Amino acid sequence: MEHKNLSLTLKVWRQKNSKAQGGFETYKIDGISTEMSFLEMFDVLNEKLINEGKEPVAFDHDCREGICGMCSMYINGRPHGPWHGTTTCQLHMRAFNNGDTIVVEPWRAKAFPVIRDLVVDRSAFDRIIEAGGYVSVNTGTPQDANAIPIPKQKADAAFDSAACIGCGACVAACKNSSAMLFVSAKVAQLANLPQGQPERATRALNMLDQMDKEGFGSCTHTGACEAVCPKEISVLNIAKLNNEYLGASLTVARD
């Protein structure tokens, strides 16, 4: 494949903190290889800004391998950009054309306040996970791998749900900023495994209650969350979560 260099116009959201009024700033950038990742392109932009004595753009990143979920950006109206099933760090500049204008924003959700520029506070997800509590296990010598038989269908379903990286794209895409796809993936993962059974009912109740406390909205049933999820988490998990919640509501005594 022929390597090309791109000249681009970037409209990037800049905001000092959650209380400051933000706005878009426009940058011209040249010499961007089509083989660069989107984050590498931002590295080039920040080097340019620093050399000009300006503040670099703050953005989250860690593994840059599509695993950690940190690289959360709204690119041209779509979480993580135009490629399906791809995180921002896996998006490459060959997805764009020479002369393109690219608009980059942070996640827009009450539960994800802006820390600075493109960085948002996603600790609400951590508190939802914490609300799910622990998993009961027997201490001591590890059991043999085949000591707890798990049907392949359930093992596969648990693995698919566990693929969620908690990036928040589902929240960003939902017009109600719902976290139902994220919560359902975490609940369904353990609900499908024997290790998750002791706390199964309370986990569903507590995690959904915490989701509401954090200010996430209700599910819109439009499927926008699944459409933009970089790990292609299925909305069938939401049906599973609703079933878990209903069953728990009928069996668990609550204050």
C-alpha cells in the first residue's frame, strides 16, 4: 500500500476543567502519514503546540493496543471514530483523506465530567463495579481446570461479555447517556459462571442502583451502544440484565 502524507484541519475541544467554559480550537497540521494511528497524530500535534509555546491537548491513553479503554474520543460525531469495532488508538489515519476536517470532542455525559480538554472522569464506572461486590471463592490450593464444569455456551457468553473494556463509548452514543450496556456486560459475565452465583441477585440490584445514583440515563432501546462498541458487546446482555434485575427484585429482601 502506498504511504501518503495528509494535510488536515483539526477542530479540537479545549476546556481547562469541568467548571470552565470550553470551546473548539482549530489547528492546521501537515505531514501526517496514513500509517500513523490517530493518537500518534495527536502526539505530532502536541509536539507542534509545545514548540510554539502553547498548551498541548490533554487526552487519555495507556496501552495503545485496544485493551485499556482509555483512548476515549468523539471523532466526527462517532465514539472512537469511523471504523467499526475499533478503539481510537487502533484507528489509523488512512481512514481519512487529504484536506479533511476532523472534529474531536470528549464524551458528553453528566456522569463523565470533563477533567481537561478530551479527558473525562470515568470513575463512575469504577463505583458501579465496586457496588457489585466480591465473588465468593474457596481459598487454598487452586482447583483443577476441569473441577467446575461449565457448558461451552455459557463459557462463550461469559467471555464475550468480559470483553468489555469500560471505555464509555456506549454512554457517549446514547441520547440518554445510559450505561446499561456496560453494566449488563459486567453482570452477565459473572451470571454465566458458577463463581458468580452466590452474589448473583444482589450484584444486579446494587450495580443498577449505583448506575442510577451516578446520573446515567435509562436505556433508549435504539441499539446505538452496540453499534459503536469497540468490542462489539451485544445488546442481548441488556435483556439478560433486565431478567436478572427482575428476578432479584422478587427474591431479595431490601431495606
